[in-house]
Amino acid sequence: MTMLSNPSQVLLRNEHALTASSILVINFEQDGFLTALKSLLPNAKITAFTSNVANADWAKSQSGVEVTLAAQLPEQNVELVVFYYPKAKPEALMLMDNIRAISDSNTRLLIVGDNKGGVKSSEKQLKEHAKFGRKLDSARHCALYQFSQLTPNPTFKLSDYFKQFTVNIKDTSIDVISMPGVFNHGALDNGTELLLNNMTPPSSGTVLDFGCGAGVISAYLGKMNPDLSFLCLDVSAFAAKATELTLQANHINGKVLLSNGLQKMTDSVDHIVTNPPFHTGLNTDYDITETFIKEAKKVLKPKGTVTIVANSFLKYPPLLEQAFGQYQQVCKNTKFTVYRVES
């Protein structure tokens, strides 16, 4: 069995609280919890929900567990909801509202999470929305809470959580639509701003927007050059939804693809422009971008280009040199560096 994360260990040491005939597990982790839960309750209907395609692909290998990959919870009444509290507070609030929308008077809610991830806030956040709530356990720097008789929320709509804002770069204005759980929700991040201010848009071809977030890069480059087409790729269903809306708002021709890294890529592209991720949840994770750099050449057409912005402390130059032979430093400030390479 895969090693259990601390939140999963806390859940399983309270197995009495997990007893139910139908269970929805939200934001599960890639560990042994789903397998252990199925072994504990072999006759229960267990559904694992995630917005992350990498987690969904992994969980599909868990025998007997149904997996839902989406931006919104499945509309099914369940006896027990197990919610791994996420890093982003807006995402937590949206999902708790969504949980109340699919719950009835008999639904119990367990919330577990790392203390430094904000799980303690759940008591206050649900104070007005649950008749009963208490802490069940505290261990391994984590806390476990139980809530019951949740206030119904029949008017829940995902669109109520979208945030629209305007980005202005070089006298070009774009409308961006974001949602909770998306990188830099509701604002333009400094890295992407430096990237777009200092790059020349490609003259033609298809651009891969790797780790597209809310679709800012594609929307801007598409406004600058309407002849470009875009393939926007992200691991998150929240990001995919936001990018679709941003492309529509700016009348940009683009396709959105959910993929763990470049795994689902079937077509080659002329250019890649990216502000790639280096966090997974609360943890720093360099593997995503390091793997991307090593594999990028496989999806690039001859004479293709890669333009990438990254925190300056990240050791990407040796990887770029190894993968492409050479790289160009386009610009650098106190925090970020923009690199460009040709295949």
C-alpha cells in the first residue's frame, strides 16, 4: 500500500466515523486511503471526486472506487462526505457551498487537513451552515472535524464563483474569467506579466499554453495576433473551465485539454509559451516542470520555440541547455527570469 499522508492517517484512526453506505471523498490524495476505505467498507458505494486529472488517472486504478473528474461535485445524495481541506480558501468555501447543495438532512461531513493549510477555519466557515459541529481528532499536525444537519443550498451555481477582471499589457486589454482553485485567482501574477511584456508574439502557427490557468497567455497572444491558434493544457478542471470562458470572452480560437504534463498530447505545435507550476498543494514540486522541459521537444515542430518564465532561483537553465543545446535569457528582474529556446 502507498504510504498514507498525515490527513489520511488521522481519518483511518477514526474508522468509526467513516462507517456509511455511500461516501463521497473530495480532494483525496495519492496514497492508500481509498484502498483502505474500500477494504474497511467493501459494500459501500464510494465515489472519489477531484478536479485534478493526474489524481483522477491515479485513482482509477483503485479497485471498486468510482472516480469523478470535474469542476463541480456530482449531484448524488450521499450519507458521508470526506473533504480534504484545500490550500486555497476561495476553493474551500466554494466546495463547502457545493457540498451543502448535494447534501440532505442525513449527510455527515468530515473535514480533514493540515493545520498550516487552514483546516481550523472550517469551524468558523460552517458555523452558520451546520447544526452540529465538533473536532473529532488532532494529530500529526492535522485536525479532523465532523459536521451534521447541514443547511441546504439548493441555489448553488458554479457561475456565482467566477471572477472577471481586465488585464492591460502594452495597450492591449483582455477580459479574464477565473474561478477558485485556479492559479492567482482573480489577478494577473507578476511572472506572467513579465513574460507578456517582454516577448514578441509568434507570427503564425499553433501555440501550446502549458499550465494555462485562467487562459491569460492565450487570450493576450490571440489579441495581439488573431492568426494564431491555441492549445491550452492544464491538470486542473477548474483551470480548464476558466480558460474556456476567457477564450470565449475574447473571441480567441483555442482548444482546452486536461492532461497530466504532456501525456495527453497527440498533436505537435509550433510554439510553447508557459508560466509552469512548481507547487502541488502546500508542497514545492519541481518534477512537473523538469519533466515538461525534458519532453517539450517531442511535441514541437521543427524550428519551434519555447518561451518560459520562472522564479529566478529555479535551476532550469541547465535543463534547457541539456534538452535544447542552448537557451536565451530574454529578461530578468528581482524575482523572475524569462527564457527562450528553439528546437
